[in-house]
Amino acid sequence: MSDRIIESVESPHALEQLYRGNPEAFTRDFPDAFAARPDSMALQVWHERLFFNAERNTPTPPAAISWQAWDIGLAIGLSFVAGTLMKLPHFFATMDEERFYERNLASIILGALIISFCVQRRMRAKAVGGILAIFAGAVLFLNLLPDMSDSQTILLSAVHMPFLLWSLLGITFMGGTWKSISWRMDYVRFNGELLIYTTVILIGGVVLYLVTYQLFLLIELDIVWWYERNVVVYGATASPIVATLLIERVARYRFKIAPLLARMFTPLFLLTVIAYMVAMVVNRKSPFTDRDFLISFNVLLFLVLGLSVFSITERNPNRGVGIADMMNIGLVSVTLLVDMVALAAILFRLTSYGFTPNRLAVLGVNLLVFCHLAGILYLYLQFTWKNRPIERLDAWIAGYIPTYTVWSLIVAVGFPLALGFR
């Protein structure tokens, strides 16, 4: 919301529209925007309107960065606990390491982030209790599933349960609410920033690892085994937690890199996907008969879908239609084509080779993606050609997210129980 206020600073109408759309979020995040643009007459007027104080004649903008000792303490504490949980297979030799990480890797990271936002948002005890109860139930269910290496439904549960937990993280990010469209859009943007900051921190960790290895190698000390089982584990686990702290306390007040990267990579991905589709036809490579190729095809689909959605959510709502919109429409159109090919391939495999839980799960999520993309493309064309409000597109993107959550719940919980752990 603070970013939107800053972007709308020259438009009184847009500011009023933002306020009426979500007065609570506007009032809460306004000090951040005012700290970034204290020179704006429009924001000064809004500051007096929202925070009028008869004893002061001039507004005093708040500090741009509000570091607090408990912020750092919370990040260190959560990183230590999460890292220690990651090392449980190292402490107990009888524990199956592969099974443990398959079922708990995502829940440890997401659990730490959920607790972090529960504390930062100062959520009500009732809401925190409900979220933690659902989280604990999901993790317990996953770990109580029988150990059957050939079970498709158990593997599907392990793959889909993290998305359910990701949805819980979204609710804590939104302060315990889930109906606000603007908050959902903010959560989508947060995930883009989190991915970038976590990647940067991990790259820095790799550099530190290489430097440390070479330094100790010079004095003939081999610390690789100890370093990897301790420093690397704790450091990798802490990276998204530290990234969240940076986003919440630093990045939101400064230049954000995610929108720039989205604008940069959208045309590159568009060209790549088009070239890939052409090469697939020329080389007569078909996802209809090649299972591995179909899997890679779906990975490409979800990767491009994520970039498409993120590019649209980072669009400045006050900017006119431009070349970036044409790129976004092109990327969504190509992604929709990829999804149609994937759907045809899945239906072909279902009718030709019979039913399996994997094929049903992939068919369901591809249908969801198809409907999502079709709605995005239709509303985007309505915006660019008929000058319809861009907010309709934002509402569709954010409003559709719970559909994925429901499907992930059906696959993660319903499939193993209904299909007898097949």
C-alpha cells in the first residue's frame, strides 16, 4: 500500500481511490509513504487529515527504517530453532533422512515465517491459535502417512501440502485476514521480493563457503564435513527468515528490485517460450507420449505463469497502456497455449494409459491454471482495448488464489484417504 501511495502522489483522485478501497491499510501504511516523500504537498495534507494533532503546526515524518532489537532477536531465534530442526536426522541415526526432508523441509521454513509474521503483525491470540492449530494438523497428518515408497498419493501429499502451508503464511502476512484483495496482491509481491532476496543471500553464502574452504585448505585443515553439516545447514535455513526481515524493515522503504527484474525478464521469457515451442514442433518432440517431457513442460508452464502474474501485479496502476502491457499479454497468451498443449497431453495419457493419481492431480491443476490464465487474458484485453479498470484484473488474480489452496487440500489430504494410499 505504501508503494501505491507513493506512485499516486501526483494524483489526488488516485489517493482518494486508494483510501476508499482500503482505509485500514491506507492509514496503517501511510507513515511509510510519507517518510519516503515528506516534500509532497498532497501527502502533507493527507498526513494532517489522518493524524491531526492540534499541538503541532508542522508534521514530522517518521524514521525511514524502524529497526528494533526484538526484530533481530526474533530472526536469530527462529533461524536457530529452524536450523536445529533441519539437523534432526544428524542427531538421530535411526531417522530416515530422505523421508524426513521430503515431509518436513518446507514446513520447517514456512513454520518459521508464519511465527515471524504472527509476532510482527501482533495478531490476536485467537487467530494465532487457529493458524498454528491448522499448521500443526497439516504437518502431523503428513508425518503420520505410512512409509510407502511406491505410493503416488503419499508423494502427491508431500508435494501439495507446502502450498496449503504457503496459504497459511499468506493469512499471517495479512494479519489474520483473508478477504482483502489488496492484501493478497501485496502477498504476491512479497513472494517475488522474498525469492530474490533469499537467492542473493544464498549466493553470498556460497561465496563465503568457497572463501572459507580455500583459507582453511591453505593451512591444511579439512573442515568441509563440519562446515556443511553446521554452517551451511543453519545458513541456508536462515536465508528466507533474514530475507523477510530485510523486506519488512529495509526494502519496503527503498528501491525494489523485483519489479525491475519482472520487466526485464518478461520479454526474455516470451522469446524463450516461443523459441521452445517452435523447436518442439521442428524436432517432433511430443508431450503426448514422452512422460519426462510432459513433466518438464509443466514445470515451464508454472514458471512462466508465476512470472506472468508477478509482472502484472507489479504494474503501476496509474500508468497508461504501453509496450510492457503488450509483453505481458503476449506472455499470458503463450502460457495459455502451453497449458492447452499440456491439457491435451494429459487427457491423451488418461484415455490411452488409464487412470493414476498422478495424472488426475496434474489434470486438475492444469485445468485450474487454464481458467486462471483465460480470465487474466480476457480482463487484460478489456483493460488495454476498452479502457476497463485495471482493478478488475487485480481482483481476478488475487481472488483466484484460494482455488489453488482448495485443490492442494484435496490432493494432500483427500487423495491418500480416498484412494487408499495408492
